[in-house]
Amino acid sequence: MRVRLRALPAAAALSAAVLTCATAAASGPRSTSLDSETSPTASAQQRRTPALDHVFVIMLENHSKSSVIGNANAPFLTHLARKFSMAANYYGVTHPSMPNYIGAIAGDNFGIQDDEDENVVHLNRRNLVDQLERHHIRWDAYMESLPADKLARFGPVVNGTEIKLYAKKHNPFVLFHDIVREPSRMRHVRHYGALARDLNSDHAPQFVWISPNQCHDMHGGVDDHVAGHPETPCPYGEAKDDPNDAALKHKADVWVHHAVHTIRSSNAWTRHSAIVIVTDENDYTGNEETGGWQSAAGCCDSPYVAAADPRISPNWPGGTYGGGLVPAIVVSASGPRHFVNHTPYNHYSLLTTIEDNWHLSHLGHAGDTAGGVKAMWPLFLTPRR
């Protein structure tokens, strides 16, 4: 659905730039600082080896579970959800996109409630890359249509014109200072075209993040045809299943089909590998109370936002500001089949699962069982009989 780009009031922009890391007390107390790390869960400590050799995360955009699963324009995604595992109560952490991406690899949105990535500069916060590299776990992040300048807000540049296929706000890895400042780390932020080759190499990444471009992730926003990009144009949808929205879902469905085939046909796809497919948040519908989003329902330490917060809406009543129910599918080589799990989860739950898999400590809200943040193991592993 269509996403409006709203200018921040000066005070809100300053707040995002300063990046205070407090989440309102209503989201639940923690025994440690949100920028610190806590110990892995007991289930992770009991395993001497990772349950999964490779974990692949494909992040799609701005669509609710109800508008994707069972939709005629998304037959492959529906097929995966019904054949493998689906989380029936998986929520985006919050709105809009960028804080969901940040939270997915850092365990917190750090008070950010906007998509104005120019205000972030580079977050000086711990993140999943710090953990993976400390434990010598190979990782790569693949961005479709990644521009030559990896720090550009949009790209690529075609005949001198900047095309908004790639969006920086959908690439959380370039939002963190300790990744951007290290050329060795930035080499792991790669063009999606390298994925197949890398997965068939002798040093295939163990953790893989994939962000399609905005014509393939259901976001949209490219109104004109771009030479060399047959996926264009891809205008925003204005209503569920209007012609533009239907086209966005169809393009994403076909793209995910190819991506899943690339992964599952590679040497990196072992008996202990899994692909996670989620959207960042639910549909944009113009709901004046929520800042435009279909729902602000959430769980699992979603942030509390005060009433009438200018970043949301003067009509916002205050309360938990979650990202709404979204599709969440787990395709595993040896895991459950035809399985639906009804436990509440969100992107912090996914981060918890990734950390537990490699015996890593927990960042921010990850692993906060008191706040409802639980690892998603039932969707990945078949129970022992």
C-alpha cells in the first residue's frame, strides 16, 4: 500500500538524530540496559551445536498477513505458508519501516518512529553483526539494486537520474556506525546478484539477509519504466488488491519463488537450513488514528507511544504502537510441515532465535521472556518423538 513521506517537525527530527535509546516504561522493564547484552536462553545453552547451519531472512514490505496469505496474487507465498510453517500471530515491532529493520538486527528501535534515514546518520549501537563476527560466524546482506555508493539513500543511478528501487531505510546494515566505518564489514553488504555464486562457494555465509528492491518487496513507488529493469513501473497501491497492489504482490511472489529456488538449489542448503520470509509491517490504509497504518496492534515489547505524538498522529490515543499482524513463513529442510503456530512473535523473536542458534547473548529486547519475547523454535524444528 502507499506510504506517505512525512516531514518531521524540527523537535521530532532532533529526537531521531540524537537517538535516545529509551523505550517507554509501559513496554516493560528490563534488568539491563537496552544497549547491553543478556545471556542466551536455557534452551540455547543446552545445545552444544547450532540447530541450523544456515539461516536466510527475506524481508518484504508493508503488507498484512490477511492481504498476502490466501491471496490470489500471492500463490507461491501461500503455498509455502501451507506446506511448511507459519506464525499466525507475528507482528511488526512498530511503524513505519525503518525502525522495524533496525529492531530486527539490534533488538530495539531506539526511539525512532520515522523513515527519515538522513536523521539517523549512523547508529552507535551494538548489533547482530558485532555478535556474529565476534563468534566467527560468516554473514552477508544482499540488497537488490544496491547502488555503487552503498551509503546512498536511493539507487541505482540510471542516465544521471536516481531511481528509487533501492532504499537505504530497508538496509539496516548501513545504519550502524561500526559497520559503515569498517571496509571489511561493508564488503559483506553485497548486491543481490552475487547471492547464487556466494552460496555455492567454499565459504558460503551462515547468516544471510535479503532485501528485494521496492518493485519486488511489495512496497512500490516507481512510477516510470526504467531501462534494464523490467519490474518497473511499480506504482504504490492505493487500496487492497487494486490493480497496482495486485501487481506488487504478484511481482513479489514471483521474485520470492526465484529467491527460494536459488537458495534451496545451492550447496549452502543443508538438512539443517531455514528460510524466514516476513514483511516489516502491515498495510498502509490511511487510518488517521494510527498515522495511516491498518493496525498498530503489537506484542513482545513493541514500543509505547504517548497520545498525539507528532510522529504518529494528533488522533493517536496513546499505547502500544506495534506493526500489526504480518505474514511470517519458515521454510526448513528438516523442520515441520503443514504447521501453524499461534504464539505471539515479532522481529525481536526472530532475532532471539538467530542469537540462540549460535549461542549468542541477547541484544536489547531479544530474549525478554518477561515481556513476551520468545524464540520461534517450534517453527524451525520438528519435536522429537
